[in-house]
Amino acid sequence: MLRPYNVFNHMKIGVLALQGAFAEHIVMLSKLGVETAEVRLPAQLDDLDGLIIPGGESTTMGKLMVDFDLLEPIREFGLNHAIWGTCAGAILLSKDAHREQPLLSLMNITVQRNAFGRQKDSFEAALDVSRLYQDGDTREAFHAFFIRAPIIDSVSGNAKALISLPDGRIVAAEDGHLLATSFHPELTGDTRFHEYFLSLV
Amino acid sequence: MEEKKSTFAVKKGLAQMLKGGVIMDVVTPEHARIAEEAGACAVMALERVPADIRKDGGVARMSDPDMIAEIIETVSIPVMAKARIGHFVEAQIIQELGVDYIDESEVLTPADNDYHIYKHDFDVPFVCGCRNLGEALRRIGEGAAMIRTKGEAGTGDVVEAVYHARTVFGEIRRLQNMPVDEVMTFAKEIGAPFELLMETRELGRMPVVNFAAGGIATPADAALMMQLGVDGVFVGSGIFKSGDPAKRADAIVKAVTHYDNPEMLAEISRNLGEAMVGINISSMPEEDKLAGRGW
């Protein structure tokens, strides 16, 4: 359930800053009054309440997570903290990306990379996000950017689909305090997904 | 649900995902694989790296479509390719191959001495070079969704990359500090579209992602450009003209991540083998410089 802004004041959220659109997430979090930190090394996870893994290239971030010994510390962090992955971040949270690359394997989801095609197939669209609220009302659509985006091609265990396209393809899923979106709420001015994530912290 | 493709925001969005990363020049699928394994966030497919274009002379053109297609097959990261300045048919062909970004590049021989490509007409986004803010905003006006400061390609000498980045950031600072009634005259002086200049003034930065290019040869060079304020780096000849390309590529990627951490940079810079030999730009005849191409 979404909560009013002032409840986020006491939180400190890290944004993985190995590569990608981490600055955009920091801007969104700052709008909500949340303290933020860029995470590049394991010790920087220590005093965080939650972590965002931004969009970027999942192969680049995965490799750097291995190089800087972040894979295991983030896995442990994810056992009892909220983590949200957008696009490449969603790939890294998944159990399987149908390709050999380092993954956190924290969420019971599998993903298909570049599922819509190459850049010329990237698109923006208005998504129905009424499911983020539990009152059953219809809400204003969320303007979403899909950039060489993955789709979540299966959910299992406790994971559940949160937002789907009209054709049924899953583009947002959650698994306890873990959240994955295949699109980029950080590229809009709309903080609703950031607020939703903070409600999982 | 209505899907809109190829909007300017979607074009710009891919560049935002490349930030904090290294885009590497590659001339074969094997190079592309090495670049991807080293952590490149994208590769630039071209026929010869700039150092070889300089050495060989002659006309430098778009690469063989077959080579570009093979590189697209080989890697999962975005693939860029270069078209000559003003050569919109090379750009049409490259777009057809499915590349993710087109670089209208001064490194190739210009096809038009007066005009650039009208880039809004294309579905695929463009990146273009600049030496100053006016040039950057003219390119954005034509539709470029990403900018790179030019530097001097194929030299391994970072001095021009630094000069161009400092020029752009200096002009943005000047713009932000001037009263609004002086902006139109500034637009006239630097040959920039007024509306884009106003947007830049508002944002305090260029309205699209801005990488550095041209002469970056070491992890320290890459971190220098990042500390100056660019969003990421292109490395051309610096990797595959060095003694140990895989190791150097890996180190430059790490240096861009830890650009403001000297302790990490000291570790990353160790034992990388020979850097590219390079050409000292101060001893280079003016007519050999590529950065002057672009109008």
C-alpha cells in the first residue's frame, strides 16, 4: 500500500552505481525525502535499508559485481532487505536469464533479455498500475519506458506478477520484499513506483 | 495500450542506460567478444580503428554490413556503427542492419562539407561529436540523442578530449551565470538553437547524455574525463592498439566505475602492459586533425 511522503524521511536507500542510470534513481529518491548512497563496494551496503539496482547493461554490472566481490554480499542483503531491480536490475535479480551470465538469483522469476527486440523496437506506453493500490480503484496510467527491455517470462514460488501488458506478458513482479520492473520509472517524473518500493522496505 | 516507438525520449533513454560505462571500438566479432567480456556497455563496429585510418590514409567509409551483422550476432550488448558526416544513405543502410545507435562521425571522411544528416528522420538514435556547446546543440537540434566530445581520435593523446570537455562545461557554467536577456546573443555567438540553450541553462547540463572520446588510452585518462564531468567514455584505438587489449579493456571499465576513488584507481592501473604508442598532438600538422570536421 502506498503511504504518505513523510514516512520515508528516516530511510537510507542505496543505488548500485557500477554502471547505468543510477543518478536518475537518486534524483527520484531525493524527491521523496529519502537519504541515498551510491554503492560500488561491499562495505557501502552496511547501513542501508534497501537497494535499487538500476537500468544499464546487465552483463557489465554482473561482471563488475563479480570483480568487486558484491554478488554474495548483495545476496545476503536481499535475504532481509528490500531490493528493486529496473530493467538490467530485474535481470540480475532473476534466477535465470536463459544465457550464461552472473546473476543474484534472488527472485523466483526468469527473464527473457531484449524480449521486444533491438533499440528500434524500444517504446514508451501508458501502463495500468491500479494493482499497486489495494482499493480496487482505477488509477491514472503510468508512463513507462521500455528500452531494449526484458520481459519476465515466468514466476514461481512466492513470486507474483504485479503488472502485465494487455497481451499478458509480465513487466513487473514481486517476491516478498523484492521487486522487479522491466521498464524505467526513473526516466519519468512519476514517483509512484519508487513509493511502492519504499513501502516494501 | 498505445506503444510509441522511436520517440526522442526513447532514443535518449538508451544513452542514459549506457552512462557510467565504456563504449569500445571493435573491428571483428572476436574483438567484440573481448570487449563484452571486459564489461563494455556497448561496442562501436568499424572497419579500422582511428589509429589505422590515420596510418593508412585514403577515404574512410561505413563498414561492411556483413561485418556489422556478425558483430550484432556475437554480443548481447548494444552495437553502434559509424556513418560519414552527411551520408544519410550509409545511415539508412546501418539502420536496416538493426544497430542500436548510429555515430555520424568525423573519424570517417565527410561525405558533405556543409550539412549533417537530419537525424530526426531516423528510427534509430544518433550520437555525434562536438568540440563546444554550440556544435553539440546544433547536432541535438538535428536530432542527435547523445553527444560525445570529440577529442582527437587515434592519437592516444588525451589533451584534446580534456580541452573539448572543459570548453563545453565552461560554456554551460557561463550560460547559467548570465542574465536571461543575454542568452539570445550568446546563442548567436556560439551558433546554438535558442530553445536548446534555454533548456541547457535550466538543466545545468547538456539535454542529452554526454560521453568523452578521442585519445583515451589508460584507466587514468578515463577517470580524468569522468572527474571532469562526462557521463561515460568511448575508447577507440586505446584498447586494441595496446599490448594486452583484454586486460586494458577490463581496467578501463573498472576505472570508469571507481573514477573518484584514487585507491582503487592505483590498484586498477597496475601491470597493464604497453599502452598504445600514440601521437603527440602538439607535433601534429593542423590538416591531420579530425576534430575540425563538423559544421
